[in-house]
Amino acid sequence: MEIRHSEDLQDAVNDAFQVAIEARHEILSVDHLFWAMLQYTELQNMLRDFDVDAYSLSEELSQFLDEAVPTVPDDFAYSESPTLSQGCQEILMIATEHSMSAGNQEITCINLVIAMFRLTDNFSLTLLKNNGVSRFSLLQYHATNHTRAEYEDSDDEQEFDESDFDVNVPNTSRKSRSRSDFDDDDEKSSENFKISDYVTNLNQRAEDGKIDPMIGRSEELDRMIHILCRRRKNNPILVGEAGVGKTAIAEGLALAIVEERVPNALKGQVVLSLEVSSLVAGTKYRGDFEERIKKILKYLKKSPENIVFIDEIHTFIGAGAVNGGALDASSIFKPMLARGELRCIGATTWKEYRTVFLKDQAFARRFQRIEVNEPSHEEAVAILMGLKSAYEEFHKVTYEQEALEEAVALSSRYFHDRFLPDKAIDVIDEAGAEARLKTLSVVKKSLVESTLARMASIPAQDINQDDRKQLRNLESELKNVVFGQDEAVKELSTAIKLARAGLGDPDQPIGAFIFTGPTGVGKTEVSKQLAKSLNLELIRFDMSEYM
């Protein structure tokens, strides 16, 4: 028996090839084919019965094809004959087999859409599911005009009841029952969905007094407010090293909204912190993750005043993808970000921003970067002064201003792998805990020094030693313990003094030195004594142990 394609399907296949050629795509995928089928009445009428706008699906799919599908560069030869993807071949084969088994001579666009549900990963399938179209509901719809024999197979026998395909039931009642049954299922699943399981309302936390006040950062906050008030690309991303206060700026926005210290355009807005880990947790089966994202997006779209904050936003890229598939959390969010239907604040470090975030250019270009630099010593002290009352109330102690200034100075001197104000806050927090355990009522400068000495693993008696005195006596101290290497010690001391004088890059190490010479002349001893004189921890690697 000869099987032919419907006119709409023939035209759609030709259009799909033409679209792939114009876009210089090497592969013609299911997404190309589905986009082309959406342009014809056969599929449009079917989607209309499901209250789905075919035009909106077409727009989202077109944007996905433009941004997510790789193209052949202009400087490479292009054959203008895209290869049919394995997915396209599979759905054509499945649709053909079903039509032959049912005795039908024509394959329609609806046949191909139903066959698409046998695939595991494509954007078109996710769009259908996100709009409430399932294989079950499609089969019920198709059964209103076709016999059940076309789709009789072992996989469906357990899903469907004979009465669902009773040809004696009028078409209108069967269609009505199909939609109502689906809506009931959707309502039941929504009953078990709690948005609070995935997002935290920062406005509510601010009202409850659970957010610390934001000190400084007025420039970054103003810039963020300007971006949020844009019509398009109104999504700021805070980029800075760990501990400089990126999350605090987002929380500061929520606090400013609650206290009505924002422009009229942002009054009444709600900042919701989205937990990426909670989105992925518990998604056992393919489609669970997309269903969860769909419900969250539906909730966010329902309330235009919502602003989403995603900390560590680089983890959003790739979240939920299966077997290296292109469909992840960021891909699902892209259409809403592009249309300006969702405002999002992201936060990430420079390393992840360059190595992860910027690799997804389609996602990255939706965001406007705000650089969050480490505060100066004066700004860090002001931040500690602003946070002082919260830590005093928690630890039941009082902080002297000298203690806060010392925490900033010493943490900057001894913790080179961390950043202000985070490292200084850790020092005063631990000093407060120690004071409470020792039943002290005041945190003084001396307690901060002893606390930091313990945290940095250096002698307490050396913690407050004057840098100038230390450097002034460095050469003589080294010569007193290392003999016969006066010239080398002099050059080493001079290099360290120049670096400590502020003539070097503050973000770089003080120096990198290599000591050469025969065994036993004092190379290792110089390193040990230098670390001791500068009150630095010596981490020794003996490479002979690795040979």
C-alpha cells in the first residue's frame, strides 16, 4: 500500500529544509520541522482546541533556532543540503508504521506531532508540555476523527481505557471530556506544588528583620535599579570575587523596596531568591525538571511585580540537562527574558562568569553586567560599623571601634585568598563568639588579635608587630641565622621591602624567588627563616618525594 504525505506536511517539510538552508544549519532537526508545521492550518486548528497559541509557539521556536542551533561560519563552504536528523527519521518512521497498521494512506502533521512524544529530548516537545499538551491528550483528540487501531500498541494499552475511544460517543462530548480530564490532572498536580519550596521571598525576610542593612554600595544599587527599569534586557548580573557583597546588594534592594527607598517604578515589587539546587533535587524522570520549571514560570508570569534573584547563576547553565542535551534551565528561561516578561538578577564570580556564563552567549546577552569590586579599608570599616548592632545583639557583647578597625587591617594582612568585607566579618563574628564563651562583655582590640592569630595559625605575640619595624630588621634577622649568604639575603630583603612599600601590584604575590646552589648551602633554611620573620605560614613541597 502506498503511503503519501498530506499537502500541509509536504509543504512543511520543504519549508523546514528552506529555513535550515537560509540559517546555514548542517542538520535539519525536529525543531525545524515542528516550526514549519506550525505555519499550516492543520496544526493550528488542533492547537486551538487545546487553547494554545500557535503563533506564540512559533515565535519561541524561531528564537531557539536562531540562538541555540550552531551555524556554519561564512568563511566555510556550505553544501546547502542539510542532513535529516536521527530524530526526524525516527518520527517519520513511527508515523508511517502507525498509518500502515491502521490502513490509512496519508500521514498528517498531527501524526508526526504524536510520534514526537516517543523522543526524549527536543525543545519542541518541551514547548508542548509547557503549554499543557500531552501524548495522552493528543491521542484522545485524534480519536475523535480516527479509529483506535492506528495507535494500538503495547505501550498504550495500560494508559487508555476502551471507553475513551468509543466511536459511538459524539465528537463534541469526547473532545470536551478530553480537555476537562487534562485540566483536572493539571489542577491535581498544582495542588502539590508549593512555590515556597523553590524560592525565598526576600521582601518578607526584610520585613521580618532577617536581612542585615546594606552599607555603602549606593553606586551599584543605583545601577541595578536603572537596569531593572529598562523595557528590554532589564536583567542585571552582579560580578565580583567571593565575599565582596554581591548577595548583600540583592538583599539590599529588597530592603529598600520594603522601606520605600526606591523610585515609583519599583515600588511594590517583590524580590524572590530562586534556589537552583532545589529545582533539580528529586527530579527522577525525564520531564520532571521541565514540569517544575513550567510551574515556576507560570507563577512568575502571573505576577509581573516579581523580580527573580539567582545566586551563583552560572549553575543555572546546564542545570537539568540530560546526557549532554542542549535543553537546560537557562534555555527554558530565555524566551521570557527575551520578551521582557521576567526580570532576573544574577550573581557570580569572575572565574565562573568568564569560563561558564559567557559561553552561552544567547543567555549572557540578556544580562547587563555590574562589577562589584572589593571595598577599601575605610569602606570595610563602615560596613562593620553598620553590622555591629546585629552581632552585638546576637553575641550579647559590645564591640569597640578599634576592634573593628583592627579586624579589617589584620584580615587584609594575613588572609590573602579572601576578600573584604567577608573576611573581616568572619573575624569579628568569631571574636564575638569567643567573648561570649569567656563571659566577656566587650570585644577589644587584643581579643580580635588573639582570635585572628588562631584563625591564621600564627604566634599571637607576633600578630600586632609593626610592619615597618619588621621590615627594617628583616635583613639583619636573616643574616643572624643564615651564614655565608649575605649577598643573597640582601637582594631578597630589598625585593620584599619594595613590594611592601606599595610599588607592586596589590593583587599579586609579594614575590616569587628561586634559590639555586649546591646541597647544604642554606636554600631551605632561608625560606624557613623568611616565613618566620614575616609571620607567614610555610607550606613546603619536597619534590623528591614525587619522583
